[in-house]
Amino acid sequence: MTKTLMTRKERRQALLVTAIAMSIVAILWTNILGLPQNLVNFIMTPFTLFVTYVHEAGHSLAALMTGGRVLGFVVSADGSGLAVTAGGSRALILPAGYLGAAAFGSLLFFFANRTARFADVLAFLLGAGMVLFTVLFARPDETGNPLALILGVGFGAVLMYVGAKAKPWVVLLFLNVLAVLTALNAVLDLWTLIQYADVGRRGTVVNDAAAFSRDVMPILPPSMVAFIWAGLAVVMLATSFYFAVWKPIHHEINASYETIISG
């Protein structure tokens, strides 16, 4: 692959890689094949923690963008996380975890596939931004474990290295895998949100959907909030997929067909 806009063949390859990535994520997350749980956990842990990082970064960025402050965010080894903010719009901060992850993944997928010649630059800048954001806002969790710092700096360094040293197809593959994982986060966590919706309303455990229902829109039950967010996440990824991959392929197929007919 050279640093040019992707050909039809390359776009089809990107589509195939993305479909495979989505299937693998779904299979591992739900473990519908009955794989040994230790193996599933080992494979998924780094990516699960990355998604948690993006989720908490979404809350943090929403706070900053709505005039609030970020006191810090943490990522724990069990895959949970917490962003502590002050001020800002709670109506935007609460959805920004799942919807922010969906938007991040969808945009990353779009730009990685539509601007192949700049994929290495995209990876490097994303990594550098991740390192900077981590240094500014990541904090150790309640046990003193600096996992958020390690995760942010580690993934950031990997992204910078991949962008600077890896072959173009490796960069595209890596960015696409991260994009699919983060964009599907709201959908894959949907059943967890529904399962703990009533508990969240009692106040002993508050997830984002339950907190949104309680504090922002009481007329919607947490399960409905979760479904709406998941639907929006699917729309974001589908829209990105359509404009980044399917529409260009369809255009090229039509162009080839017209050339054959006219010839």
C-alpha cells in the first residue's frame, strides 16, 4: 500500500478487516463460543481497559467543554473507571462516556479509512494527545494503583510508535481495531446497564444511564436511556462505515460498470 487514497481493493480489504474485528469483539465479549474464560480475559483485558479509558476521557472532555473542571479520572484493573468533575452540564457529561466512546471510535474509523495517506500522522497525533491528556488528568485509583497513568502513557506511546515506524497497512489495521472496539462500547455494555438499572435508582450503585434518568430526565427509565444511547452508538458507527467504506466502493463499482458499458 502506498500513501495514496485507497483503491477499491484496499477499501474492500478494510471492510473485511473491520467485519472480522467486530465479530471477534462480539464473540469474546459475550463468549458465545464457550471459550475458557481465562483466555478470553487475557485477550480482552488491554482493549477493555482502553475502552474504559476512552469512556472516562469522554466524561472529562464534556466537563471541560461545558465550562466545568476535571478533578481527575481513574481506571481500575477490573475494567471499571470513574471521572470526577466539578461544574459543567450534567446533561452532557453523563452521556459523554458511552456516546463519547461511540463518537471517538466512529470518527477514528472514518478518518483512518478516508485519509489513508495520513493514517500514520493520525496515529502519532492521537498517541501524543493521549499522553498529554493522561499527564494532565489521570490519577491513581482508590488503592493507589496508577493504572490510568500507565494505560494512557502506554497506549499513547504504542500509537506514536505505530504511526512513526509501522507499515501503512499495520497502522490502518491497528486504528480500525481500536475504532471498532470503542464505537461498540455502548452497545456491548447495554445489558450491564439494564441489569443494574433498578439498583442504580435506589442509589446504592449509580451507572451513567441510571444517573441520567434520576438527575436529568426522570420520565425515562434507565433501561430506555441505555437503549437510546446504544441506538445512537450504532447510528454513529453505521454512518461512519457508510461514508468511509461502502459509499466509495459503491461509487467505484458504478464507475467501472459505466466504463465497461461505454466501452
